[in-house]
Amino acid sequence: MKDIPRATAKRLPIYHRYLRYLHNAGKTRISSTELSEAVKVDSATIRRDFSYFGALGKRGYGYDVEYLLQFFGKTLNQDRLTTTALIGVGSLGNALLNYNFRKSNNVRIGAGFDVNKDLVGTVHSGIPIYSIEELEEQLEIQAIDVAILTVPQEFAEEIVDRLVAAGIKGILNFTPLRFEVPSHVRIQNVDLTNELQTLIYFINQDEANLSME
Amino acid sequence: MKDIPRATAKRLPIYHRYLRYLHNAGKTRISSTELSEAVKVDSATIRRDFSYFGALGKRGYGYDVEYLLQFFGKTLNQDRLTTTALIGVGSLGNALLNYNFRKSNNVRIGAGFDVNKDLVGTVHSGIPIYSIEELEEQLEIQAIDVAILTVPQEFAEEIVDRLVAAGIKGILNFTPLRFEVPSHVRIQNVDLTNELQTLIYFINQDEANLSME
């Protein structure tokens, strides 16, 4: 299967989550209009997204919930649990440990790492916290190849270098920095300030447009 | 100015942040190649992004740092401070209060809201926490029109209805739900599980592609 657009990939978990909900509720099929209203994605986009995976619906019938669910589950590797390491148990790291992606059943944080000696050796929200010195060793022992980066910005570059050297495959980056990594390492940047600024930018645009009308 | 693509809008704060850094470091101009390397956005994308705002660079000279900085600052409304309300002071809410978008100088959280009687009336990371019953009143008194939603999923729908009725203009939504709101209300969804699943999806795709080579 070829790489699909990032925007499509980001919508797959949303489709999958809603289909699981429908399936649990005993629903066997759904029209594209219903699906569109439920997930707040317009139906043209849904059809285009689905087209990357071949034609999945039937005209006049809609989509078969169980078939779609299995299909997206397989695509998203829902059967396989991915364990991740959280690096940096500060306030955001702590919130992520507590949250631990509970809404999903295929990803979880399995280990935390920090420099704080008061934290090392403790268990937070059921997750053991290791010293950052044990990073490479624990990643190997626990066969972890995805890391969540919540360290202060000034330590981020060094940690990313160590992660790459240790053979990490993916990093969910919560720092505002952008990293140069080999092409076999995937980085997904989550920039909360940026999300808020983007929202405000669009609000301001709406107001500017209104005042011109 | 017309609406620019969402992807471009999301990159504006990144450009702006780096330009501020350059300006503070005393740099007066930057080539598109340097800018591209620094912000990890390919130069074709940068040129396309900049084209929405008219031609900003000069061939053979690059970009004038101060001019660009002022230009993006104005576009992003960096001169105007936007105060937001945080609704739901749980573990993620607390992390956001502590974080409080410090890297930016134009957005901050000014008030927190929760149902927990132990929290109401206290100050967390310098931010006063109000009872959710005071929501409408405080939004009006403090002239807040942007909210950050970090409540448990089961209360989200009701809070969004109240925010919309109170005249909110934008919501940064951290719940996994998608809301139906009037067109004058902007919602920016931040779905952390989705971000992690997208990352893992791409890692799996990389591996599938490798094993086919």
C-alpha cells in the first residue's frame, strides 16, 4: 500500500473509533451521510479518503459497519499493541501518563524516563519511571521503538540524538523544536501553542471578513 | 485578506517564532534555503505559503528579517494579547495551566473553571479557578471569547452548548468528541491519541514498504 496523505491518515482513527461505537451499539450498516454527520467530515472527503483503500461502500446501501471496522482496524494495526516510552515526566508528561491514551486499545505508555531522582524508581498512573541514564537499556529490554518527547526544550536535541542512535522509529514531539533526523525515523510534532494561535488567527480572519461585509 | 489554507496558517507561528529568534540574535536577512533548513519546511512550501501574502522576498537577497517579523506579527495579531479560559482543571488542564503557552507572548490562560469544590477559589500557576457555575458571568466580565476544553467527555457537549450560548468565538477542543456549532464559532480539535496513532500508522507503512523492497 502506498503512503496515503497525512490528512487522510489523521482521519482514520476517527472513522475507526466511530465504527467501533456503532458496532457496539449493534448497528450493521451506515450511510455515507450519517457517517459524515457523525464524524463531522464532509462526505466528499470521506469518499476520497476511502478511495485510497479501494471502493468500500455500495450505492444505495451505504457501508457495512463490521467490514469497515475490520478493514480500518487492520490498516491501523489495532490488533497490535504498541508500547511507547514517555521522556520527561514534568507536568505535561504527568498528564499524558494519567491520560495514557485510554480511549484507544492499541497504544499505551509502558515506561517513563526522567532526570529527577525523586521520581526515578516510582510508579505513576501504573507506569514505572526510570532514570534517563537507563534510556537505551530499557528501550531495548522492553522492545520500545516509539517515544513521546515532553522534556524541556534545552534537553530535547540531546535526547533526540540518543533516541535515533538507539534505533527509535518514531517520536511524538511536544517541544516547539523541529529536529533533523534520518529518513527512517518519523516525527509527529504536536505544538499546542501553535494550535491555539491557529485558532485565534482564524477567529481574527472571521472578524476581519465580517467587518468588510 | 482571504482565508488561507489551514496548513499554511499552522506554519505561520513557526515562521514567526524563528524570525523573532533571528531578530533577537541580530540577524537582518535570511535566505529561503536557511529559513527552510531552520524550520524544517521545504522551500517550495515556504514560497507557496508566503505567496498568499504577496511577494515578500527579493531574488538573490533573501528575506528581510525585520520586515518579515513585523509582517507576520501583524498577521498573527502578535501585538494583541488574547486571554483564554480553560474549562476542566484535571490533569491535562493542570498541565496546560502550568505550561500557559509561555513560548508565545500573545496568548495566555486568564481563568480556569472546574466543578471540583476543592479547586474553586484557589489559584493554580497564577491562574484563578472559578466554579463552572460562574462560567457565563466570568467570560463576560473578563471579555474572554476563546475557550480551551479539557473536561471529561461526558460533560463536553453541555459545556460547548453553554459556551456557544455565551457568545464564544473559538474553542480549542482536547476531548475526542466532534461538535456541531454555528458557523461563526471556530473549533480547533487536538486529539492526542489520534496524533500518536497517526505516527504509528506511518511507522507501520514504512516497515511494510521496506519489507516489499
